[in-house]
Amino acid sequence: MSEPGTVALRVKHEGSVQALAFSPDSTRFAGGGSDALLRVRAVGIGAALDVAVDGSVTGIAFSPDGGKFAVADFEKISLRDSSTGSAVWEGSLDPGNSVNTVQFGPNGQLIAATDTLVAVLDQATGTITRRITVERPLIAGVDLSRDGTRVALAVDERHGGDHHLAGSARVMELATGTQISRLTPGNAVFAVAFSPDGKLVLCCAADDTTRMFQAQDGKQVWPTPEDIDNQVTAPSCLAYDPKGKWSVVGGADGFARVLDAETGVERGRAPKLTPGAPDPGFGAVTHVAFSPNGKLAASASIDNVVRLFNIDGKELYAVTTDEVLTMRFSPNGRWLGLGTMNDALVIDNGEASQTNQR
């Protein structure tokens, strides 16, 4: 049995790794980025698979049954057989615009997004069945509700001709393309995340705020006006606990804070400071994620440290890496996948972290 924090798999890439995914059974790991191969490897014993791409993979997602995976490759999307890598279909989503994210919904559809467009595709044929555009780019983040009926968008509205400081978090109905609600902070919104039941949306913005609002009507749940200044310092990334009790937000001050999802009150933070010791000046947190069991979270920062910690902020490990570009837990929680400037890594979180053992 390896110790938590052990690198269980390292996959060399000839360039940056910008996208990764685990298979639903957590036994396979796919990574792609700026070089010409998407690499699929077994976490343990199994055959390797290399898939030729155009060299700009920005999104990978396995289908719910694990039999296929979708790839966002520059302005193209393809659906591929997960055993052979052969294309079932492929095509352009929005000619001239790079596809930034791709994910499967629970009812067979595929959701993909560019800077200005969210598209719903039929999984069997690749036909686009719905286009949702934003009137003022750019889409900085996308999250799909667990039931697959709504999408939340983080929108950075600073890119218009007047260069005004503005942004919004929007909830859109996928079936109709209509906007259900919108929350408008004082600046660009960087990230959004649905609660597990889809009733709430967490967002963070360039106005130095993290906010929770109701998906149905956009009403802000927290913070209160009195608490608006007592928040995470310059938040840029966030995640919602899959069980719905906690959220984790990464800030420019180097801390990942675990907040009560109902109230926004801080429960814990990582890393911990030694009492009486000077502030070491941690690097800004760039990525956070929650484990499937809702009891552990991970963070990556620009000082090239990846941490796994519990909701009180107690660290289980701290691992030095190259700069992290993307991060994801395996579905069973045992593994933490990282995409860096040179490699794709799988870190062992330890047997006790697995969902089926907690």
C-alpha cells in the first residue's frame, strides 16, 4: 500500500497538459494538451492508447458507460471509442473559435463551450441540437447541473468595446436556451458551480467576492452586505462538495478556504500557519477540487505545491510539482489527476479516501 501523496502514474508529454479525465470506473486516465498525442493509460496494469490529435486538446470527457470519450481539439469536437481511439464522429462546433470545455450530460447529450457559445450535441450523431450564445464574451467557466437540464455560466464582460469592468453568473435552461437567472457582481466572474440538487450556484468574481445565489431567481443567499468585505482574498477558483454541505475557494493570498455552503462561514483553510511564525507568503491558489466523498479537498498554487486536506484544513499531503494547469479527482476518490507543463500525473490519495470506504 503506497503512502498518500505518492505519484502512482507519470505520463510524459511533449508540451503542456491542459485537459484530463478519468474513466467512470477510475481505472483509466486520459491526458492531452499542446502536443500531437492524446494519451490514455491504465492506473495500474493495462494497455496504453495514443490518439493522434491536432495538438491543442482543451477538454476530455469519458461517457457515463466508459465506452467512449469526447475530445475538444482546437475548434473541433470528436467522439472516440475508448478501446481503439477511432473516431465515431467529428466536426467543428464554431468555426474559428476554440472549444474550451466538453462534458457528458446524464441523458445522452454532450455539452461543449467556446468563448461565446454553449452547444448541446446529440451523442450518437454529433448533431448540434441547441446553441446558446452570450451577447458579450467571454465565457470563463461552465457547470452543468447534475440532472442535465441547466447550465451555469461564468461570464467576463470586460472584453467589449468600452472595456468596462463587469461580469455575471448566469443560469440557462438547456432545452430552450433561455436565461433563468443572473447574478451581477461588480466585475468579471471567473468560476461557477451548481449545488448537487441544482438549486444553488456558487460563483467568484474579480470584485474580490464569492457569492451563493438561488438558481431559479438569482437571489443572493450569502454574503450579507455586512459580510461582503470579510471574504476570500481575490478568489479565482472554486468547487462545490458533491454532498452539498461545503464549498472550497482558492484565493490570491495562497489559501484554499472551506466554507459552509449554507452560510459562507469559513470552516477551515489550507495550508495551516504555524502559530507565531512569520507568514511564508504562499503562492496564489489556481485550482481547487472536492473529492467525491465530500470530506477531502485539493488545491494547487503558483508556488507549485499540490495539497490534499480535510474540511478543517488539516493536510494529508503536500506534493511539489511543475505548474499545474488542470486538476481532477477520480470518480472513486482514490486518485488525483494533474496536468502540468510537462507531464500528466496521478497521485495516490490512499485507500481511506475512496468513496466506497467512507
